[in-house]
Amino acid sequence: MAVVKVYDQNKAEVGEATLAPEVFEVAVRPEILHLVVRAQRAAKRAGTHATLTRSMMKGGGAKPWRQKGTGRARSGSNISPVWRGGAVVFGPQPRDYSFKVNKKVRALALRMALSSRLASEKLMVVKGIELPEAKTKHFAAVARTLGLKKALIIVPALDETLVRSARNIPGITMLTPDDLNVYSILLHPQLVLLEGAVEPVAARLM
């Protein structure tokens, strides 16, 4: 059972937190993480690319010129794929890139991602972040004190003052336990859990 230090926003040690080993001490398998990240990114693809096939184009009914006697190559349609501006053969069509990954595999990958951050000592538990007003400079000062450069911060609930203060800082992302996902964890080298979010994250994955 992992016991980690809890810091305040001034990076002063204020206590300890116990992390559930079933969630934060799972053996990491890269192939599982790769599968889930690939599925997550594939689901975001629009898939709206499209080209016109012969059946979609207007024209092509009349033969451009007679078969013989003109000195030009034979042609039967002005929408032929060999013509400039003609149809496209086997071109891309709208499609759905998403594919299914079992719910248990997604949960396992999320536990692995959390475990990898704890194992590499890139997970920090912070008691809370309180700001006097929604100003970027206030959150930037806290981020500098905590040593945050590219960090994912998990908050119990989205606080408007906190969100507005952090949204203009590059590399800082804020999510709730319900929105926590594998790709976001792996994208950010640092993971910060506010103390109130530790239990909801564990409860979601137990």
C-alpha cells in the first residue's frame, strides 16, 4: 500500500495520503496502454474526408468527340478518372475510425497509467489550491512553487476561479475524476491529485 506525502500549495508537507494498491500499484503493460490510447485517438477522428466517384459526378453522358478521325485518343466520358477534373478511383470516403475496447481493458489501462506516474515519482498529492481571484498570475505563482511545467491536475470538481486562472497556461490541463483518461495522463509528464480527488479516482477504478 503506497503512502505519499501531501503538500499544500506552498509545497509545505502537511500530511500523508494512502493510495489503494489495486489502483496505483499495478504492473504496467505497454501494449495495453498503446491499445487504449490508439482507440481513444481514433474515436476523435472526424472521418469526413470524401472524394467524388463517377456515380457522384454530373456530366459524362455525351461522348466528348467521335471515336475515329480526330487524331486524339479515344474517350467516352468527360468524367473519366484519367481526365483532369474527372472522378477519383478508390478515393477516401467518409468512415468511422473508432473501434471497441472492452470496459475492463480501459479501466486496467487507466490503473496502469496512474501506477506508472507513481512508480516514476511523478505523482503529487496537493491538499488544495485556493486563489484570491481568477487571475492567471495567481495560478502561475502556485505552479512555479509546486514545480509544475506540463502537468495534469485532477480536481474533485471544476472550480470556475481555478479553471479560469489555469486555462491560459501552456501545458496545464485540469480534469475531474470522471473525465480522467489514459491519453491525458501519458501526455503530461506530471500528475497532480488534489486530496479531495484521490478517493473518487480510486472509487471509479476499484
